[in-house]
Amino acid sequence: MENPKLGEIAWLDLTVDDASSIKDSYEQVIGWKVEPVSMGDYQDYSMIAESTGRAAAGVCHARGANADLPAMWLPYFLVEDVKKSAQVVVLNGGT
């Protein structure tokens, strides 16, 4: 993603049990090119937008830090102060 601004989505990750089997679907449907990303003993994938040549998203295995995440797209929003933003989430009932 190209230089996101505050309040915009800075990154997208899809976490699934088997990223290797689903990455090709996104290549065929959206036109993303697949770039492997070494995670040590396995690979996750950066999905490269053909129009820009830049990473548009990640397709990740539900392993390591992602092991307990449900299979879903996870957006990362750009905020000015992560600690303050997390405190506001908690004050509003989030966890």
C-alpha cells in the first residue's frame, strides 16, 4: 500500500490454515502476483498488485503469532499514537 495517511488502512492480512492453497485463488481472481516471505520453517506470502508492483496485502498461515486468529481479512489502521488508541478501545469496551 502506498503511503497511507492517518485513519486509513495501512495493511491487510488474510490468515488461514493453509495459505499455500489459497494464495493462487487471489492471484487468479484479483491479479495479484505472489511473493513468498520466509517465516523460518514455512512461508507466508506478500500479494503484489500488478498495477503498482507494490505489496497490496499478505496471505498468512495461522501459525506462530497468528495461530489463534480466525480465518478472515485483518485490516491494520494507521493511527498517530498506538498506545493512546489502544486505551480508547479498552475504555469503549474493546479487548
